[in-house]
Amino acid sequence: MGKHLICCWLWPLLALFCFKHAVSFNLDISKTSVFSGPPGSYFGFSVAFFNPDNKQLNILVGAPRANTSDQTPSSVTERGAVFSCPWHKSGTCTQIEFDSTDDRKGSTGQQMEFKSNQWFGATVRSSGDHILACAPLYQWTTYGFSEREPVGTCYLKKGNNIVEYSPCRSSSNSPEGQGFCQAGFSADFVKKNRVVIGGPGSFYWQGQLISDDITEVISRYNKEFFTPYGNQLSTKSAGSQYDDSYLGYSVTVGDFNEDGEDDYVTGVPRGEKALGYVNIFNARNMESMYNFTGTQMAAYFGHSVAAVDINNDRKMDLLVGAPLFMDRGSDGKLREVGQVYVYLGKGGFTFSTVIKLTGSDIYARYGSSICSLGDLNMDGYNDVAIAAPYGGQFNRGLVYIHNGRPTGPNPVASQVLEGTWASASMPSSFGYAMHGGTDVDQNGYPDLVVGVFGADKAVLYRARPVISVNTTLDISPQILNPEDKSCNLPETTTTVSCFTVKYCLKASGKGAPSSLRFQVDLTLDRLKHKGAIKRVLFLHNKMSSYSKNMTVSNNEGPACEELQAYLIDDSEFRDKITPIAVFMEYSLDYKTAADKTGLLPILDQSTPTNITKQVQGFSSLGQGWFLCEQTGSVVA
């Protein structure tokens, strides 16, 4: 039993085991909400959103090493805690009361349970008005035995009603049963009012998944040690070759066969002779339907799992993290960089060829956590966040945002969030826990909360409204004839060859203000270097540049303006070959577009912010100036 006594503490040890990036898109990094917990409490080890009534939305933060005995007198030390933090009030968090009782004793006065150092709050999940919080290192003493067994336990809260949910505290005790289950090591809510928890220590650490009906969990609750459930689904013990596999280490749910029910997905990072694998179980009877096996020993394939339709084909896809994956560098030496595997679903528990995303920072643990963000930039595709909690400057952690697209996640991150919090005693672990897909500020965009348990913090990143701009630049006539002088210079009788420059802006953005202000800048003959003679000028000001502040109605017709420009006398310049470029660029006046909290929108990074049209020079075919369009570019 000795080796298993060490293994039963695998979770906190793994979190602490041996341990350039400035890209910005629409997660706001200037107005984050930062929440702090008691020092040394591991506040931020787990995070979740809580939205019981679609009005009062809070952040839930687990602090598994919090000592609450100073608030409620008790012999229990480091009971752990869960805090509720209003999203708009940085630093203001309130502990949620789940259990403040002392350890229970048997009829003879023998201590039956041990809540000290139970890591309550290590796992926190919510769905509607339900909160599930777990203590995977909770221990109890079996009847007739003196040994303490870490069966783990959870608490389910709905409104003011709180019940304990401890499915592994059963008569099937001892290591070969559920005695070392560590229930609540992972957990998730399931469609049709169910919950699923992982217990990686059951059956000599083969591991186990257990799912119960929430209504039954609440209705059957009693204060006895054993609570049987009639509608329970669970995996069973297998042969000894599956020992030390850790099934239940991670868990997520998703409908992989389009039957309207959530199937169960769990990571088994030490299975298949340490290659690791991920198992999908049918929602109806917990029957194994599909396995994905890792490709490298000890990469911890299955450490994290996330289910999301990332390519918008209405088929559930699966992402699997292997944070200890090693790759060879340019020098041929192995480097631990981490990897994420993406399996695009084809329906009916079938998947296409795997897509691999590989980390870049050594020992960063890329893929330690993965979370679905929803459609972060409103392009019609769901996005994901992938954490490397020990990457970046001073190993303070990085979170990569990968946008979805028809072929799967974009391998190039659209944004990289950087941890900025230091910890004297351990890595800050920015991104070890994440939760997304919920719109906390009701601006129509999902937001992201990131845990930083090494620094006892959690950070809320709100998504900025994305504004898409369509621009046009037209020049008329298409052929400029120097001999056709149909315009008069203002306040003179001089006639000149002229043409019309017309530009239009059309803007749309969900959650953006009804009117948007832009600055438009036009430049004529832009290819000429500074100080050179400009061959064309605007008619109204006899200058080669023009600027205007333009107001555009959100999601309505375009705003346009026409200007006249003319060709100066050809005796004033010698260059008859270089194309004459008409250049237009625009920029958004962000300050006038801020919402009531000061959150600014942002321009779609895929939209060009400038256009160039050219007069192609004198032609031997008619002495004309021919116009053509040049591709615009994105200006950062």
C-alpha cells in the first residue's frame, strides 16, 4: 500500500511539480477586475461564473487552503473555502457558507471524518442557480477500521439549500474499492439536471466517473455517512492492468452523437502504460464509446479536456492537453513544451485526423488547462483559451487565445494574456484554472476569468465589442486625360484636369454605440517622398492631404464624401512614370465609443484600415492616366 499512499496526494503535488508575448485583440487588458484572497489560501485554484437569475452575475473562486476557523470557531484547520466576487468590484469577495461543522464522531466518540486540509474549493462549478464545490482530500474512517481514507466529498448548493454529495463514501472502502477515490477531483454539470464527478483514486487508482441526478442528490440527502442513489451511473473496476491510470483526472461533457444528451469525457493521463488516453462514455449508460491515446510516454495526455464546436459545423469537437509533452529543438535536444490535440467531430463518435498545437516556452506546461470561450469576436466561430501557467517572463504564466475557423482552431494565437503577479514562495500559476463563455457585463460578448492561485488572485478579462468596417475608395473618371481641363482652380480662371475622389465608410458591431466617430485621412501622390513635388492636389485646399472627422451610424448605410482633385501643370514636374497613388486610411475615435464602464470597442483585426488607388502613369495608348486598385493592409 505504500506506493498508493504517495499517489493519493498526486493532485496538489502535480500543481507544484517542477516548473515576448504581447498580442492584443478584443480581451481588454487595461480594465481588468482583479480579486484577491487570503494569503497562502490558493485563492484562484478554481474559478467559475455564477449567474442564478441572469441579473446578478458573480465570479466564484475556490481557495482550497483557506483557514476559516477564525470566522467560525472549529477544530478544523485549512478547511478551504469558496468566495463569491461581484464582477464590477475588484477585490470585493464574500465567502459562501457551505459547511462550518466540526468533524463528526461515531456513537463511541471515535472521530469519523477529517476535514482539515481537505482542499475544499479545489473544484468549483456552477449551472443556473446550482453551485458544486468539492474537497477531494476529505477523509473518513471506515467502521471497524482505524485507517483514514481520502474518499473526497462535495457540496451542492441551490439558493439557501445545501446538501453534501459524497458518492465514494460507501461500504466499498479500502484501496481496491472507493476508499481512495478523491471524489470531486474533477466535476461538471450535465444536461437534463445531472452532475458528473471524477474520482481518480478508486480501484487502486484505476479511477472512476460517477454521475447522479441533481434532484435525487437533494431529495435523498441525509446526515448519515452513506447515501444510496437510484439513478446513478458510474464506471466499474477493471483488471489490474488498469491500476494507476487515474481515470477521472479531468472531465468535460458534450453531445458527440447528436442525440440531445451530454456524453461524458474524461482524461486518463497515466493509462495505456503512461501514454495517457481520453475516454468518451455514452450519456445513457456510461458505456465506453471512443478512446484517444497519447503518443508520448509521460506527456500527461488527458491532463485537461474541453468540448467545443470550434469549426461551426454543429458537430462537437474535443481538445486534449498534454502539458509535459517534449519536442526536439533546433539543436536536436528534447524540450518540454506541452501540446494540445484537437479532434474535429464528424458525428456519431467519429473524428477527423488530429490537429496539434505545440507550446513554445520550455517548462511552461502549455495545455495545463483549456476552456471554451464561446464566440469571443463574433465571427461565427467559437474560440478557446489554452494556458501555459509557467511560461512568459519570470515564469508568471501565459494564456493563449485561439480563434475558431472552418478548418479548426487558428494555430496562431490572436491574443496572448500575460501574468503580471509574482509570488515569493512558488510560481503564480496564471491560467492554471480558467472559465469562459459567460457574458458578465451584458455587452453581448463572452468574458474570461483566470485563476492565479500562486499569488492568491483571480482576474476577469472582459471582451471588447468588435467593430467591422467596410471602406470603399473610388476615383472618377477611370482615365485621367491631362488635356481635358474641365475644372477651375478656386478664385482663379485657371482650368485644370481634375478627377473625383469618393470614399465611404460602413461600420457594424454588436454591443457598440449607435454612432461611431472616425478620423479619415486622404493623401494624394503618396509614393512621392517627403519634400518632393506632389503632382495632384485637392481642389478646395490646393494640398495633397485631407483629414475629416466622420460620424457613422452603427449597422446602417455607409457615410460618404466626394472631393475634387486636380493635376498640376505638367511643366512643374518631370516624373511621368511613377504611379500616382491615392491613399485613404481611417482610425476609430475610441474615447467617444466607450461604454458606461469605460470599456472601449476595438476594430476587427482582419479588416484593412487603408486603401490605395493608383493612376498608372502616362500611357502611349492615348496619353491617359489609368487607375487600378492596390490591396489594403491592416495597420496595428
